[in-house]
Amino acid sequence: MGAQKTILRALAGETLPTPPIWMMRQAGRYLPEYKATRAQAGDFLSLCYNPDLAAEVTLQPIRRYGFDAAILFADILLLPQALGADLWFVTGEGPRLSTITDQAGVDALKPADAIHDHLAPVYETVRILSRELPSETTLIGFAGSPWTVATYMIAGKGTPDQAPAHALKDENRVAFQGIIDRLTEATVEYLSMQIEAGAEVVKLFDSWAGSLKGADFTDFSIEPMRKITAALKARHPGIPVIAFPRGAGTGYVGAHAAIGADCIAFDDSVSAEWVAEHVQPGGCVQGNLASSHMVTGGDTLVSETRRIVDALSNGPHIFNLGHGITPDADPENVTLMIETVRNG
């Protein structure tokens, strides 16, 4: 049955008459059923670490919309927590972490293979989903890419320009490289266990790749993703990998080969027409409707969705947003998007 799943077919390089579709952050705050489950859990981290409830919120958009894939509900910062960082969430402000600013902080991190006890609830969520998802629905596991996760570990929170991480990179390259290396090793372990638990595809989110320029983009966005992809494919032959170096611009060109990924996800700062010409020849692409259309809806949503589908119709394509859906989105606009993709 698995070989017939549309997303796996697209990832294998097949051009389909209708692109498969899922949506970043499809399980989340725009859905009333998510809000109810989140309230039941008590707080965000409790939801992430409760396998039954995390599986429930992963399944909610599948029940409501019939997406072609479900993506594991978790958070990219669970991995640094498993490596020994303190992690908490401030209501209305987002995550906070204890910071790493020197070699002593790097040395205090746990070994990459010591993460599994802490992350066992996540693996159990994957096992539940592997049993409960409809047979036609692909299960995607994920992790943050090392650069993006490092930006949070160094700053202790999200930042608009990733300045603390850039500063450490420039002022103490040894310590910075140590953080990247530890995250690279740990991400291999983390995703490998997700695959063993039942994930059929894994995705690497490098949400802040676009703030890296020149050689730094190659060294700290592309190269860690290449190492992770190669290690996963060595352990799990045939596992498809989606890489998302968000904001890469012209760096999307050649990214399939540079990373070894089966699919490159792209954001909405580049056009689908440009991607069709410059990126899709390398393999499957995923994207890229602007998330704002999930708020505004209407004829513009329909016309933009059709434009993207048409532009990428001559090669393998997974339809998605250019970034995650936002909490102020209208669930009815998601229905409209799906109907437009599937019915033209």
C-alpha cells in the first residue's frame, strides 16, 4: 500500500496529475479542536510530551481535511532540551532556553546518543500515529536543522535577525562549530528513532537559513543537512528526506544535489515559476502559497493556488504553504485551498 501513497510517489520523482497536499503547522492554533486539546494538556510542553494527546492533535487536520500527509506534532526545541538545555514557554511570547555562549556550555551538553530517554514520548507518538493514520496518509517526522536550533540555544529565545548566533559564530568559531556538530549528531539519532517508530518521510526545517550568507550558508545550513541526510539514508535506505532552507533565495538552486534530499521545500519569497525553471529539474519541490491567503481567502487564494499548481505541473510537486499557517487563519480557507488543488 505504501508505494501507492501520493506523497511517496512525488518524493520518488513521479509527476502526478494532481499534486499531493499537506500544510506546515496544519495541527495548531487556528483549529478549535486543537485549542480544546491544548487546554486539556495544560500547557504546550505537556501536550508535546503526552503521546495520546500529541497524536490526537496530529490526527485532527487529517480528520477535518483529508490531507495526504500528517506531520508529527512536536517542537524543534525538544531536542536541545534532551541535550540538557532548560526549556520553558512564556505565554504570549514563545520559548525560552538557557543559553550557550562559550565552550563550557558546549562541553556541558549531553552526548548525542543520550537523548532517547527524554524523547521517548515523541517516539511513542509516532508509533500511535503509524497505527491510527488512514492507510493512504503519509506520516512525516521532523526536526529543526542545526543552524536554526542553534540560534535559539545561543540567544535563549527567538530573535528577529539571529544576531547572538552570528556573533558567536564570528567571535568563537570553535564553540559555535561545537554546537552545530552536537546538534547534527543528535538530529541523526532523533530522526533515526522517528523512522524506526514509523515515520515514512522526515523533514529538516532550517527556518533561519536565509540569514546566513556566502560560505556561512554552505557551511552551517547546507552542510549539516547534508550530513544528516547521508547518515539517515545509510541507516535507513530509501527513506525520503525533505529539506527546507527557508529564505535561501538563489541558494535553492542545486540544493537537491548539495544536500542529497529527495525534495526541497521553498518559501513564498520566490515564485513557483522561478522554482519550476531553476529548482524542480533537480527533483521534487514543495510549496509555496503565502500563508496570508489562509487569512484573507477569496478569489485571490483560488487564483494563486491555481497558478502554483500550473507552474509546477511538469515535474514532481507537493503542494504546501511557503511557511506555517498562522493562528488567525480561517479553517474554511484551508478547505477552499484543498478543493482548488484537487478540483482545479
